[in-house]
Amino acid sequence: MVRTMRFVLLAFLLALSVPSGAATRYWLLQDVVFSDGRTAVGSFGYDDTTNQVTTWNIRVQGGSGYQPFTYLPGNSVPVNGGVGITGGFVYFFEFTAMEGTGGERRLWLSVKFRLDGAVSSQPLYLVDPLAPLGYYYAYERKPGAAPDRKIVAGSIDFVPFPPPVGLVDVIEFYHAGLGHYVMSADPPEIAGLDSGYFPGWTRTGESFKAYATGSSAGATMNPVCRYFKWPVGGVTTHFFSANAYECWLVDHLFGPEWVIESDNMFQIDLPDMATGACPGSTVPVYRLWNGVLPTNHRYTTSLAVRSTMMAAGWIPEGYGPVGVAMCAEGL
């Protein structure tokens, strides 16, 4: 049985002493394995002055009714505190994504010692062996949708720095025979498209900048999922989204017709969902749909390209009045 723990013990937190050298420290997940053999990788930052998780990038493999998923600041919220066990307590760190929706999922990690740097490596606290029901303290949960995935092994280790920040070029290709577009940030795949290994594709000259998978995540960063559609008339296609709930909906509504290829092809910002406005210096990426079978989507930062596609009958999708799907780095 996995215990439901959705509260922070305020009295416990107030009683904690704060060391004079407290600061944000970065903690790397090491060899974290679920009961189904799947893994979790990544890291998070924790400020033991404020008792707050400051940044996180944790990627879990799919399995046992769970799609693969990356917890980032743009799609999830952390809660941390302390909870009692037989004869003591443990420190917990919970990351919740898509709360209140059908796609809600939570990752729960626990350790026995405070993350103040005094202990540089410690195993995850998995289960209270003396509790009569065997409460678990490290798992992933989809409330009401799938059985909990218990974590059965793993540790967290102090590391001196967060993951590096890396930019990638997201390159667009066009297939004249199909009239279809596709984009990629994956170097081997780009090489295959350029070389003719995947025949018929040529670069359009359009591209935009995004963050590499696993990069240190800013406060609004989201992973971009990619789905593959089984052939219609021998033609396949792909769909991209930076919205975790939309990614979940593709699987939930269309089942085996669309297959997830990656939960994190690259990382990027989302626009304001009401206005379509992009944050800071980021630039809009517009999404358009051809509206016919075989279906296809095009993603572009160019208003001129957007106008041309609309004149050809393509339909804008996304957020705000002009259909902004995501926000690229404005470099």
C-alpha cells in the first residue's frame, strides 16, 4: 500500500534549524528504478535556507500504464516537507503535474537526512518496514488511473553544479511528393533527412532555437512531446506539443492511432494560453493544420509563412487569436 501524503507538516518545518552556510544545492538521481524495471533520471535544486525546491528536471520512462514524462518547472509544482515514520520522520519531495485533470501524475521522493550538504549521498527512503501496512515513500502515482509505480532502488547525490544549458536548432523539412512538413532537433535524424536515408525530404530554410533535452530548466520551461501517427494511405505524420495536458490528451483520445515517440524532443516555453503572448524575448511558433487526411501540421516563426499556409487552406491552431503553439528562443 502506498500512503497518500498531500500535506506539509508546518510545525515540523518551523522546528528545523537552518545552518549558517545554507544555499541552493543540486541533487542528482542515481540508479532510480521502479518496480516495473523502468527508470527515473535527472536532478533538482534545493535551497535549505528557504526550504524550497528551486529547479528540477526529472525524466521518467513509460511503463505499467504510464506514458514517459519529464517533470519541469513549466508543467509541474513541487511540495516538500517532513512526514512521520515509525520512530522518526523522513524528508519528502513531491512533484505534481497537470493537477486536477485526467492526466494528473505525481512523483514522490523521500530521504532520511536533511539536504544541507552534510551528507553528500543517501539512498531514497522506500518503505517503513515497521508500519503494519507497509507504507511506501518513493513512487509515481496517477490518481484513479493506474496502480502506483513503487520505486525499489536508487539514491540522490550532491553535485556542485546544475545541468548545463544547451541550445539546439529545430530544423524544418518538406516532402514535395507528400506536401508534408516535419521538424527535428535530433542530429542523427537530421543527418538522415539531409542524406536521403529518409528519401524525399529537403530543408525549407526555416528553423528556430530551443533548449536541449535535459538542459537546466528556467521557471517556465516545458518539454516538447512528439507523437507518430500510423500510416493513412501509406503516409505517416508527426505531432508536437509543449503542453503536457495536450500531450496526454493525444494518447487519451486517440489511443493506439498515435504513438508517443518522445516526451522530450527539446525544451521550450509556452505562451499565455488566453492571449498567445510569449514571455520575455522569446518568439512565437505558430502551428497550422492541413485539415485533411493524411493529416499534417506545420510549425513556423514566420508570419509571412503563416499567411501563405492559411491562403492555401491550412487552419491555425494553438493559443490566442493567431494560434501560437510554443515560444522559441529569440536569438
